[in-house]
Amino acid sequence: MKKLLVIRFSALGDIAMTVPVVHDLAVQYPELDITMLSREMARPLFERMPENVHFIAADLKGRHKGLLGLCRLWRDAYLNDFDYIADFHDVLRTWWLRTEGCLRRKKVAKINKGRKGKKALTRQKNKVFVQQATSFERYAKVLEQLGFPIKPEFTKLDYSAFCETQKGTNETWVGIAPFAKHPAKVYPLEKMEQVIKALSERENTTIFLFGGGEGEKRQIAELCAKYPNVKTAQSQQGLKVELALMDQLDVMLSMDSANMHLASLVGTKVVSVWGGTHPYAGFLGWRQNPHDCVQLEMSCRPCSVYGNKRCQRGDYMCMNGITPERILKKLSPYLK
């Protein structure tokens, strides 16, 4: 069997976007042996893949840190055994791995991130407001360069074996992921609480709150104590159980964050809230409907690709201007 290595580090959401592409590759090329090289936290995303997909974790903060660490990674992961290297990340460490592959006569291809188009989309003046290629399309292009064109056929992954609770026939389950890494991607918590309160007043409705940081856990605990049918989605059993829960949701309400992509992987409908970022940058979840995006039309939007820039106005109106009623209206078609 020919062996292909796919490399993607970065945040969980970015890694999650590789799943539909890698899954389609595995199904459409069953004779190809595929290995995903990523961070340990992403391992559960590849455990429900076809049998020809494997996973290797890189310890980028420990054993595989720095140049010497990358040399260890090359040896530890037996990277010399691969025939193809698909770089889905294109950063300095993947450049080194890619170059090492080239020197050893491996067939190598890297992602085109479309920086020029994204820069024109996010600049302050004379924005070029055009939909950029999605990350899924960019990943697929890398595989095409290696001689493995794919058709986008992925539907969902099955995590039902890890389910801890079962939804009743007449119940409505709503997931809410109110957090994100940057302020420009976070809907104000006091307004999100109004959404939670309105949903909690519905009959036979349970709201599950998703969040993993220590501060997030504390805020979730406060909301759970305040509203009896609001529960935490976090499980001691880890990401696989959370994905099994997402699979049972009627709808997920999420920021432009990892949970938006995780819900897509199990086929759950997602209503997403966008502030400083925009779906046009190419990071909307797999087969999500653009009409389910809650966002305001503002001349300054989007101000960044990843939401990591401070608000030019200073008031984050792109988020503060969205009313709870507007979000509830988007959710209503998916509620029983």
C-alpha cells in the first residue's frame, strides 16, 4: 500500500475541518494507507474513521519542540516510510517536515491559504467582499496536487457507542457553545443568558452548555444553578462523549469556534453567531447553511480572519448589536 501523511497542527476547529476531507480520501482510495499527524487532543476525531486511517500525536511543547524536536518527530513517527506528504498547515515546523520529505524524494504538496484574498476581505478600506475558498476546498486541492482528487461526500461520524444519556421522544435538546478565544467572536454573556432563559421556559426542553476553560466552567456552573433545565455538556470521559451528545441535539448555537465544526461532524444543525469574523473567510462549518449565520451588516466587518484583532470602533457593535430575539428567531425552525 502507498502511504500518505497529512499534517495539521493548530487549534481544534482547524483540525476538525480536515475530518470530512480525510474521510472522503479514505473511502474513495481504500488502497491508500493514510496517517494524520496532529496534536493529541484531536485523536478522538479520527478514531471513527475507516480502517485505513491512522493517527500520530506530536508533542510540540515537549519531546518534539524546536528543531531537535522535529528531528525526533521524524524518527519517532517513521516519517521516512511515507510516499506522500500533504501539508494542510504551512507553518515553519511543517515547512521543515515538508522540506525533509522533498530531500528524501517524497511527493509533497502544501496548502494555499489565500492570504491575499483574505487580506483584501478584512482591510479597513476598499474591502473586496468576496467569498474565499473554504478550508475544505483548500485541503482537497492539496490532495489533488498529490494525485488524489476527491468528491465531497462526507455526511457524519458515528459516536453513538459513547452516548451516556438518551433523549426522549418528545424532548428538545439545544446545545449552546457561548465561548471563543477572542472577544470579537464572543456574544456578550448577559445577552446570551437572555437566550438561555427564553429557551429554558419551553416545555420538555433541555439546554446543554459547552465550554472547557476554567473560567468557562465557572460561568456554566452559575447558569446551571440558576436555570433547572440547563446542564453542562462537559464529560469526564472526554471529547468522544461530547460528540455523542452533540449528535442528539436538535440544534447547536455556537460562536465561530471549534464547537461549530464539531457539531458539523456529527450532522447536527448549527446556528452560528459572527462578529469580527465572517463566513466569507472560508471557515463556516461543513455543509452548514449560510442562512443560519447570525450577523450584522457593517462596513467594518470583517476586521480579521481569526477574530484576534481589537475592535476598530472600540465597542464591538458587531456582537453587541445582535439582539437575543434575533438569535431565538434563527433557532425557532429547529425547535420542536
